[in-house]
Amino acid sequence: MINLLPPDVKTQYHYAQRNVILRRWAVTLVLALGGLVVITAFGLLYMYQLSSSYDREIKAATASLQQQRLSETQKDVKDISSNLKLAVQVLSKEVLFSKLLKQMAAVTPSNVKLANLNISQEESAVDITAKARDYNAATQLQVNLSDPNNKIFSKADIVSITCATNSDGSRASGYPCTATIRALFSTENPYLFINNGGA
């Protein structure tokens, strides 16, 4: 085929074809860039939503952990508190017998001797058995034990006083009378472990 077109026209056609190709590439490039912008925008939006979702999950998990720690801490505090109350209750009933016996000896009349001490089933109570020379000495022991100035017992009651006699009716020698007294410890008793500062 013979091309009879002048060289200027041929050149113009040649550049026109190149322009069409370049236009196609430019449109394709613009469309690709537009697609890339759209994909980037959707990616950023998705990442933002994902980040917000994770942030909410982290906050919920943190709140749950804090609540669990709070309930665990409250449980631990309650356990410690109940253990402390139990220790105080047990120690409030512990008696320092060495000091108590010294004080009881100080208030015991000279014609009476202590024979036995039994802790009774009642709270903070003790049963005291004493030998006395006569009935009056036994009752004097009860009076001395219940005296609030001694700070030993809040109350001391005579359970029984029995005096032995000889077969001829005369009083037996020694300590013929046996007195049993039930006494309740005073709340301010310094001979209880808890009132004595722990020792």
C-alpha cells in the first residue's frame, strides 16, 4: 500500500495515534489511582472500626478483671476480718492462770486454802473449791472474790458449803468446811489474755 499523504499529515496521524494510546494509559492510570484511593479509604475505615472494636473489648476485659480483683480482694478482706474476730473471741476467753492465782491468793482469807479450780461450761466462768476452817471463812472468800475492787470476777455465787463434824457433833480439826463457788470473770479482768495486752 502506497501512502500518498504529505509527511506533515503523516506525522500528525502518527502523533494522533500516540495521543490516543497515551490518553488510554492516562485514563487507565487515573482509574487505577482512583481505585487505589478507594481501596485505601476502605482499608483505613476498616482498620478504624477494628481498632474501635478492639478498644471496646479491651475496656470490657479490663473492667471485668478489675471487678474480679475487687471481688477477690473483698473476699480476702472478709476472710481476714472473720479470722481476726475469731482470734479476738478465742483470746478474750484465755485466762492467764499464773497471774490469776497470785491475785486469788492475795484475796483469800488466811484461814482458807484453795483446793481446786475448774473451768465451767459457761462462758468466762470458773468453779472454785476451797477448804476453810469454818463457815464464816468460806463465806468471806465468796465476799472477797465478788468484790469489784479486786477486778477478778463480776459475780461470785456460793454453790455449796459443807462442814464436816466429828461423830460426837464437835467440829473437825484442820479445814473441815468445803466451799464451792461459781464465779464469772469481769469484763475488765486484767487476768484475761485480751485485757492484758497479749501477755
